[in-house]
Amino acid sequence: MRRPFEETAPAVKPAAKPATPYAGLGMLPVCVVLDHVRSMYNVGAFFRAADGVRAERLYLCGITARPTQPAVAKTALGAEASVAWQHYYDALVPLRMLAARGYQIAAMETSDEAVDLFDWQPRFPVCVVFGNEVDGVGDALLAGCQVHVRLPMRGFKHSLNVATAGGVVLYELLRKYRRLAEAR
């Protein structure tokens, strides 16, 4: 019988049951910057994924919709209430702030110097930057990122939907963070 909540809940288990590998992991030291993400449904999906991994915060920048807009809330299904978020018109503001606090800033982009997501060894805490669905991460933001990371695309298309890519990246970061915690 499947029990997804019981298997992955961060809550403390009774002494008779072994703790999950996520027990005691705490907040995932990952922030997400969304810059000029057009679709409210994509924004809502980011809230769901961020809630699923217990990411620290979403930074909604430029034209990116906020949770007060009905389509965001429709897709987020309540996750907009459990994930911290802030809005900035200029995405460079949170990037600079997070870099000053020691976050590794990583653009999710298929640039020439991008490393494969599965080969990337993030330095936590991490800020991952996602750009517009059509144009990607803008040049000014790319210049402010310490590393560029790409998802392996083996088919005929060169990219995934931004929210789908976000889910893949966030869960890969959770996997890598859990491995680091287990090694300690």
C-alpha cells in the first residue's frame, strides 16, 4: 500500500518506526529567482515544487505573477501560503543580496559554458535562476551568475517547460543536499 505522506513527511516518527531519510533535514537551503515568467500557471507550479522540497524562498521578479492572482493560487493549491516569497522589479537586487550572503548563484540555462545538472556539485546555500519561457535568462542576469547549469535534453527539443524544469532542478538539489547530510 502506498503511503507517500508517511514515507516523506518531515515530522518525527514514533520510536517504533524508523525515521525517514528526510527527518531532521530541515529547510532546503535553496532560493529560486523567477525573472519575467509569463504564465501564472508556471508560477503556481513553482510554488508547489518549492513547497514539496521545503525550499527557503521564491523571488518573483519583473512581470512574474504573484500569488494574489487567481491563476497562481489555482495551480499552487495552497502552497503559496507555505512558501515565503518576495517581489522585486529588478532580479539583480535579490541576486546581489543572496550573493553577499554567500549563496552560490546558478542560472538554469543552456549556455555554452553550462554544466550538466547531474554533474553539477552545488555549494549550499544555492540560488537558482529561471528566466522567461521563450527568451530564458537575460544577459544581465547571466553575467551575475557564478555557474550556468543545463538539464540534459536528449530528444529533439532543446528545453523543457520552465515549471517542469524547476521541479526537476529542485528535486535534484534535494537529493544532493540529502546525500551531503547523510555523509556528515
